[in-house]
Amino acid sequence: MKIILEKQKISIEELQEFEASIKEKLNLPYDIVLPIAYKRLILNYNGGVPEEENEAFLGEYMIDCFYSIKYGNNEIVKYLKYLGNTPFPKNAIPIGASPSSTIYMELNGTLMGGVIGLMYDNGDLEELADSFEEFVEDLEEYSG
């Protein structure tokens, strides 16, 4: 899967500031360490979109975009302020979107680093991968 940088890259320092801010924004009693595969994607693309529309799939599950940390229309921090008003999964951050759901990465618990989708139509949570690395590896390019 090829990803396009939509705005601009962020620095390691900006990523570290974001990582430190998650504890406060989610009111967590522990520090957060984001998965290395996620940090790599963010440092290279700061979120981003698949190279061509409708290109990235996980089975029949299409991925529209990965949210940026800064400098974009879909910044994660914009979504974090709505956490108390949505059926947001506890201990998770929104990392992207599909036509049918918001995609979250768990930060604690049994699925630490795992990826889940919160379905728009019924509010159900669907486990997409046990880790972010597995999620990215399982994404397939649209072939037709």
C-alpha cells in the first residue's frame, strides 16, 4: 500500500509532544508509548491517504485515510475533544476513517496496539487487527 503525504511531515519532537499529551487528554493514569509501526507511519506521512482513491482494503473493509498529528484537515487532536460525547472506545485514539467507521488504536488493555473500527450505522466495535503492524501488513491494494 502506498500512502500520500497530504500536508507536511512532523518532527520527532512533535510526535513526542503528542504522545505525552494523550495521557492528559484521555485522563489516563499511565504514560503512553505508541507502537513503533504507527510512529513510523506518522513520521513518514503524518497520517495520509492511500495513493489512489479506494486503494487500501482489509478484506472488504476500505481505508479512506489515516489521521494526522498536526497540519491537516483530519488532525487526531480535533477528534480527541469529542471523546466524552461519542461512543468512543475507552483507552483508544482515533487514527483513521473508512466509509463505514472510524478506526481506533487501543492504548491499553488486552488489545494494546490493536486496531478496531467503530461502525457508523450501529455503534458496534469490530476488531480489525491485533496490532497496528498487523493492520498495515494486512492492508491490500485494490486490484481492479
